[in-house]
Amino acid sequence: MIDGVADDFTVILAAAQAGDDRAIAQLFTGIHPRLRRFMWSAEPRFADDLAGEVWEAVARGLRSFNGGESDLRAWIFTIARRRIVEHRRRATRRKTEPVDDAFFVQMVSNEEPERVVVDTMAATDIVELVKTLLSADQAEVVLLRVLGDLDAAQVAAIVGRSENWVRVTQHRALRKLADRVTAKMGVTR
Amino acid sequence: MSEERDLDDVHHYLVPESQVDDLLAGREVAEEVSEGVTNISGLFAVLRQPPDVDEQMSAASLQRLVSMVGAHPDIDVSPRRAEMQPRIRKTKVTALAVALTLCTAGAAAAATGNLPGPLNWANSSGATHVAANAADAKADGSPSVTGLDNALNRITDAKTVPATTSRSTIASTTNPATTKPSTTTKPSATTDPSTSTLGSPTRYPPTTADASATQTAQPVGPDATGPAKHGLCNAYLDSLAKGHPKNPEAIAFRNLIAAATAAGQTVEQFCATTSPPTTTPPSTTVQTTTLPSTTEVATSPPSSKANGSGGNGNGSGGSGGGASNGAHDSGSTASAAGSSNGQGHRKP
């Protein structure tokens, strides 16, 4: 659920579509942190760039949007995933990308990801942990469900799979997370 | 990693199916849960925690997005379509420009008795190459910019300069020399609005994605009363004779029909006036309508005449591209028409 947006979503959406800056702020700022985390999970180095593209597309199409709060989130994360896919296609064509030294340091430090689980974990640490422990499909499904607050049917529509596939994938993902995290050391909040 | 292998190492902590949705949706799970479920719940709680300072959307970004919402009227366009439209449009315009260039080049060469068969092949290869360049130019991405502010700044800056999306801008600026039809098209429609007064037939139709930015940019097409008249008439009449009439909605032929109507004539009559006094009666077959142009070319410097027709053809190509998909088909048939014209000339 969007932070600060309760049952009066329809009213806020209508105001946002009319150009009310406070309503737009309420809609966008509530979703942005999770959107950015999702972008970061897929393309850490381009998270802000991609998020900017997503928000630009959302701003452009907001007036024609019609639906509830959950639909809005699903719409935004659909755009986000498409931007990620397109970005990867472009990157494939470019063939080479400059990489900072810190990137390799981070890779080395993730050889035993369970050790990252400590008392003071940031959301990006969890994202990184999920990415490392799960397969790409599993991580995407879990992150879409958790960060996007989307149900299985919405995630299925976004990733272009059946709802059943999503349910099976998420179940396997949770079992793997439970096993690996708990067996190693447990998690403290 | 296969999913079957994933199952090999997950035997210790099973998550009941009834708790999966609760876990993922952030709802309270049942009190009697395994340690694994508790740990996962802790992980997901961190994922949902309030944002850090650097994760929040800044006021500047928000203000920019607010202006974007206000700047765009009700446009029902999916993000995918908006993304693809500049590329599709650019490819279409390029292909149509080259196709119609071939059309008029074929007519001109036919008039001089030289059918450009190999040249046609070379030109169509060039068209494919240019179109590919136009599409691939988008691949040149921009460098990474950290921060949502900078990203939005870059996006909006790129959109305010031309009336198209940023990627089409990149495409048009990165291939200035190779994509000749494209570069003659894009600047006139985007960066220099004053060229619209020149009657330049190089406009393309605004798509829904950039409709708001190009509401005043309408395709003008070639001037059917000017030097383009000869080429337009050739293409139009020959297509009629071949039983594949041109799309009357295409801007070029719409101009031709309008010019003929304004003169109180049919198109055939109007086109007949392009010929010397020895012209045959209008509304006849290909032979009768194309013969005069043969004599006209014969009495004038051949090379300069042919070049002139080619230039006009380029103009028609641009406008045809701006007209519609149907114009694309017209361009293709027009090219064939040019060749058949030439054969007709050589027989007598």
C-alpha cells in the first residue's frame, strides 16, 4: 500500500490527474522508494536513471490511467520491468560497460552472502541477499510481490507467465530463503 | 540454475502454502510458524521499511514530474508504444523517402532511356542500411547519471529541444552523415520550425506520444503546382493505368488533387498541362500520357531534367512518409510504375 494513501485513493488520483502537486507528491513519493529498490535489485548502477525514465513515463500517462491503488502499483512496476529489459538490450548491443572498482569489491564480498545478515541491515542489503540466494526468476517474483505489494496474478501479468508459475516460483523461493538463511545463522531485525 | 535443482536444498524449512501469501503481502502470519518463516518475515519487513534519505524523491524531482503531468494532456498511450513509435516512424520515413526517390529516379531514367536496374538494387540496399542505422542509433545510450534529479533533468532536457523523444533525438544526431533521408527529415520537423514555411515536404506525422509537442507540425507535402508536379503526375497517372491507383489520402497526391480541383480540372487534365503543346488528350492510357514527357525531356537538357525530377522525388518521399502506411505501399508501386514507364518510351 502506498504510504499515506488510504481509502481515498480515488480522490487523490483524480486530483493528481488534474495536476494537483500535493496529490501527485503523495502518489509518487509513496511508491518511489520501493520502485528504486526494485530498480536497484536489477540494475544497481542505473537505478536512478531507470527510475527517472519510469517516472517520466508515469507522469506522461497518469491522466489516462484508470484503476485502483493496486492497479497503479502494477502499472508502475510493469513500466519498470520493461525499462529494465530495454536497458539490458541496449547494454547488450553496447557490448562493453565501464565498471567501477567498487563493483568488483562488492562481488567478492558476496561470496558468502549469509554473513551479510547482521543486526543493522538496510533494504538494499536484503535485496542483494535475495538476489544472491535465489535464482533470477525467483528473486524477481519475490521482489515484485514484496516491494510492489502485488498479488500473484499481477506479478504473472508483469513477467508474462501464468499465475500458477508465479505461485510455484514464489513457494520455492521462500523455501530456499527459509532454509539458507535460517540454517546458517538466523536473522535479527 | 534449474528449478528442479532448487528443490534439492530446501528440505529443512517448509513454508506452508497458507502462509506464503501472508508472508509476501506483509500480513501477520499465524503464531505457530517455523523459524524459517519467522526469519523470512524479518527479511521482508526490512524490505518494506521506510526509505533512507537518499531513497526519497527530492522536491526538485517532484516538481519536474508535476510539470510533466500538467504538460501532457489525456494521451492514451502505452509505454511500450511510446517507446517504439519514434523508431517505427523513423524507419518508415526513411524507407518511404528512398522508395519514392526510386520512383522518380526511375521515371527520369526511363525518360532518358536508361533504366536503372542495378541502381535500383543499390538504392534499395542503401535504404535498408539507412533504416537500420536509424533504428540502431538508439543503441547509443547515455552515460550513467546518479541521482533521480539528474536523470529527470536529462530526460526533460532531451525532450524539450526537439518535439520527439530523447532517443529519436540521439538517433538523429548521431548519424548526421549516413542517414541522409532521415537527417533531412528530422531537423525540419524538430529543431527548426521555420523550415515549415518553405513548403519542404519532409514532415512526418506526430504520433500520439509526442502529439502534444507537435500539434502545430502538420505535413505539407510537395507543391503540386511547382516543380514536383511532373513527378506527381507521372506517378499518379501511371498507377491509374496499371490498375493500382495511388492513395488519394497521401499528402502528396492530396495536394495534386487539390491543385487540379483548384484549377477546375480533373487530375488528368491538370497533368496534361505539364506537357508541351503536342500533348495528347487527357484521361487516356499510359502511352498517351507518358509520351509527352518523352518529347519534353528530349527537347531539354537530359541530365539536368533528370536531376530535377530526382530532387522532386525526394520531396515526395518525405511527404509520403508523413502521410500514412498506405503511402508506403504507394511508394513501392510507384517505383514499379517508373520502370514500366521507361519501357513504354523505348518501344516507339
